[in-house]
Amino acid sequence: MDTSLPKIDQFLAALDSAVADGSFVRLALRLPFGTDETLKSIDVKPATIREQLKLSFTFHHQTRDLVQNHPPAGAIGQLRRLMEKDFRQAFLFTTAFDLQFDSQGKSPRLKQSEPTSKAPATLSHDRAKARPIPAAGKAWLTELGVTGADGQVLKAAGDKFRQINRYVEILGPLLKAIPEGKLNRVVDMGAGKGYLTFAVADYLKQNLGRSAEVVGVEFRDDLVRFCNDTANAIGIGNLSFEQGTIENFDSAGADVLIALHACDTATDDAIAKGIAAGSELIVVAPCCHKQIRREIETSNHGNALDFLMKHGIFVERQAEMVTDAMRAMILEHFGYSTKVFEFISDVHTPKNVLIVATKTKRGKDAAQLRKLAEAKEFFGIRRHYLEDAVGL
Ligand SMILES: C[S@@+](CC[C@H](N)C(=O)[O-])C[C@H]1O[C@@H](n2cnc3c(N)ncnc32)[C@H](O)[C@@H]1O
């Protein structure tokens, strides 16, 4: 170690060497003093991501953790800034020694000690992540073009693979909570090529040991034929697809209603079918929000929203929020408890909002309709498509 260098440079040089010779185990930043008061600490560990060595930073904020992965050179620059501006202490753990940097006093100090860990870090990132739907050993994933014959996820299908896994991860415990006799039929509206429909059928049978049937509803005849042929060829007995529109589908007996990116008002039709069936669970990831966007753009909302409406991007975002928040209100009116949240990072899809509605009450909640009327008036919306679909 070149002791003539400033202490921070010595510390970062030690990190650089440890990363280069593979002895780096982990690094921790403690004692925050920066402007972001929510940032409490940071942990850094090595990880291989797509066969590249990265330093994986976990930023521990008060209410959430954020992960960033950086190539080593960029990571060292980032650490220098963090040590100068945000944290008083940094701890470097290598298999050869531990090194502590402390800038609490008048001048920074370095203290080297025996290594806490003599075992090299496991570069865990690329290890198969435990997913509800694993890539390997699922013939239907290969037939649907998500995985290759080797059981690896194909590059173009990575986002879809993550989406269905995340969706099933959220849906799984909710399905599990439905008593045996009350879970007989799951309906997937706007099933498309059946990615989610196959995933849910597979998960129900293989992971939960449930015998409920899963039905995909789709108006494209070619997709319905393909999906039914695939399900039959692979022998997935609890799965079938019906050709037709969501609007005309008889949803009676649908205990659970799901939809992933059913276009625009097709999501409303799906929700309406779930409400009509009294489904225990309605889970939808909406897609485009054109109907309410048109309403907002063409209606008279006074001047109060002009400052937002002059920016196309905010009209878009407003339409999305208003559409889905009103869907939640209507669901609550019909006795559902709702949660609306991002179910996957927007890196994988911008259509990343999920509405989860669980039937908790029998009657109707008139207060929700009053709130809906006020919200419609505020935004100058004449009708929300879902109001008509559910006969309000
Ligand atoms: C964006 S794709 C999503 C497909 C699938 N859920 C997925 O995430 O992979 C929407 C699908 O819904 C179907 N769809 C849209 N509106 C529909 C309607 N009213 N009735 C039946 N199918 C509909 C479309 O044909 C399309 O296949």
C-alpha cells in the first residue's frame, strides 16, 4: 500500500487490487451524513452478470432497498463520491485483510486488521434464481418460444418470462388462501399466446397441487388453436382456451379472474366479468388507457389542469392513473378490497401496474360511487367505460 497517498486513495486502491485478484469479499458504507436523509447504509458485493464482473450496490433507504450494478472502474468512482459526500465510514473485507476507513476526526484514518472472512465471495447473481416458474424442464415454455431446447430463456422472451413469473409470484399466495372447494375455475381474459394462462395452470397443479381448471379467453382464432394444440400435446389436462370476445364470455363460476395486458377497455370488460361472477379474486395488469385519455383530452376540466394537460406525457400518465384508480373505486363499490402497485420494474415493461382485488364484503359501498362522481367531475370525465360494463 502506498502510504504517501491520501487515505481515501489508499482505501480505493486496496479495493481495486482485491477486485482484480479475486480476494474482494464485500464492502460496507456506514455513518451517513449526506443530504439524502432516507439513505441509511450501502453494501457492495461482487457479482457476475451476463458473465461480466460487476460490483453490486444495495442502497438501504428507510423504507426500501435499491440495487445498482456497476463495472469495477465505474464503481470505484461512485464509491469515492459516496465516501466524500455521504458516509463517514467504509469497511473493506477481503480474504487477506479487513480495512476500515474513518473520516470522523480532523483527518481520515485507515485501520487494517485480520480478515473476518477467509472464504472468497460467491458470485451469486447468475445462479438460477428460485422462480415459481423455472425455465428448465417446462416443455410448454419451449413450445411458446420462451425457452430454447436447452431450457435457457431466449433473449427476446426475457421480459415476458420475468412478467409471468412475477405475476405468478404475487398470485400464488392469493390462490393458496382460497379454500379448496372455492377454487374451481380461473379465467384469463385476453390470453394471447397463453404465456400467463399456461404459467398459472402449471403453478396451480405442480406447486399448489390444486385441480382447478384454467380457461384462456381470446378472440384470435389462430392463437386459440395453437394454445389448445400445445396444451393437448403436452398433456396439461387442467387447461383450455376458448375463442370469443371477453364481452360475450359467460364468466359464471369464475372464482378467479386474471388478465395481463388486455388492451384498453378489454381490461374493463374483464373486470366486469369478474364482478358479475362474484369472483373471489380479480387481478389485472392493464394495458393502454385510451378511453379515459380521450375523455380527458376532449372534456372540459376547467383551467385547473391546463398546466398538466399541455404536456403529452402527463396526459398519458394522468390517463393511466385516473383510469386505474377509478377501476379500483368501482371494484371497492362492489365489495372488493383493492391494492394497486407496480408489479415489475418498468425496465421490463412500461405496463407495470397491477390491480389486485379481493372480495371481502357482500354488499355495495355507495360512498365509492360518490367519490367516483367527484373525481369524474374534477377531471371532466363523462363516463368511465367500466361504469357501463358493470351497469352503473
Ligand atoms: C397485449 S395481448 C396480451 C396477451 C397475453 N395476456 C400476454 O400478456 O401475453 C392482448 C390480447 O388480448 C386479446 N384481446 C383484446 N381484446 C379482446 C377482447 N375484447 N376479447 C378477447 N380477446 C381480446 C388480443 O387479441 C390479444 O391477444
